[in-house]
Amino acid sequence: MSKVARKLLAGVAATGVCLSMFTGMAFAEEDKPTANLTVGAYSQYIWRGFELSKDSIVVQPSMTVAYKGFSANLWGNLDTDQYSATTDSTNNWNETDMTLAYGWEMGPVAFSAGYIYYALDSAEDTQEFFASAALNTLLKPTLTVYRDTDYYPGWYATLAVSHSFPVQGDVTLDLGAQVSYLAADDSSPYKEADGSKYSNLHDGVLSVGLTVPVNKYITVSPKLSYTFALSDDAEDLMRTSSKDGSDDNFLYGGVAVSMAF
């Protein structure tokens, strides 16, 4: 059994334990736990400006359970046709992420903080902590800061805005934009072209999508995104990290189906 498969089973078990705990707590509390199951199929997997798939469909299932601000999420990536025949990975299922988080509100600001473990098949596993603050006003400006403490040590910060417009009934048109800054530590594999540690404006993302409720429990969400470099250094890093060493901007999209209960 592969490393990712073992960690996937462990993650499923851990999430199941969390769900059991939440369910048990629900008997004593008026509020009930919630759960969300989502499966997305996309033309490409782009993460923080880095091309992690090419010329194949990726399938990304996700499961979240939440109770009174606490949440546990298990997310995975299945690459249906890995691009490079020389890759070290022999598994189409090549990533499993486990996230624990807590969210709360203070006046008009919604906060969240948490921990993410990245179990990777063709790269070293890593882990990070994050904190986020979102202002509940027009465009919902959101600042999120991540700190990797393991294989890719450094800081990654994003500033995002988004807005949804009603289209018809409960259907909405969803627009979003995001910019980021990546500051790697000396020991990080992210480097400038001259070999020094990387620290610069990194990737920007523009997105447009629809939220289409099918019924009380099921929602369909098609989405189109465009990721691009925000600096010359980012262009160099994104290009050298891409699958064929030539791409620093990406247009990709797909659809997700969610069930919430």
C-alpha cells in the first residue's frame, strides 16, 4: 500500500472519529453538527501558481464535518492521466490533505485559524498553520496567512475579494480575485533564479463561476479560473516548476457537486 493510501485511510479514520464525536455531542446540545461532501472535476490542478497537473482531468473529493466553529476536512486529488512518464509517482491518487480549523466572529470580522497536513505521493510531505480574517462588507476582503513549518518553510499570504450576484431564483454569479506574496526561508526549495531565497509577489487568480442549488441538499458549481504571475521572479519560479518548464499562466475550469446536510 502506498504512503498516500495509508495516510488516506488514516485521514478517513480520523475524520470518522471526529464525526462520531460531533454526533455524540449533538445529543447534549441544541445545535447540530453539519457535514459537506463535494466532488469536483477540473481541467487542471493549479496550487499557489504551481502547475501540478497537465493535459488531464483531475478529480478532487472533499469531506468536511463541523460543529460549533470547529471543523475537520479531508481533501484529495486524483490525476486521471499523469503528464510525465518519468515521474517518481506511480499512483494516480497523489495527494491527501487533512485540515483542522476553528472559526469565530467578532463584530463585522470573521476569523479562522487552523492546521493543514499535506500527504504527497511524489514529493515530501509537509504541514502548515494558517490564520484568516474576513470583513463582512462589500466584496468581503479576506486576508489569509500561512506558515509552512516543515519541508517548504516560509510564509504565504493572500488578499482576496469576492462578490455574488443573483441571476435567477437562488442561482448566483460568483466573481473573485486574489493576489499573494510568497516569502520562503533559506532552507526552502523555492529559490530565486540566482539561487537565493525566494521572496516576492507571487500569483494572482481571477475566477468566475455559478452556484446552482438543485434542491435543499445538493448544489452544482461550475467555475473558470485564470492564474498568472505577479512579478518577474514569480514568472521564473512558476515556469521552472511547471510540467514542461515553459508555463507561467494557466486557464482552467470545471464543475463541483456538493451535498450538505
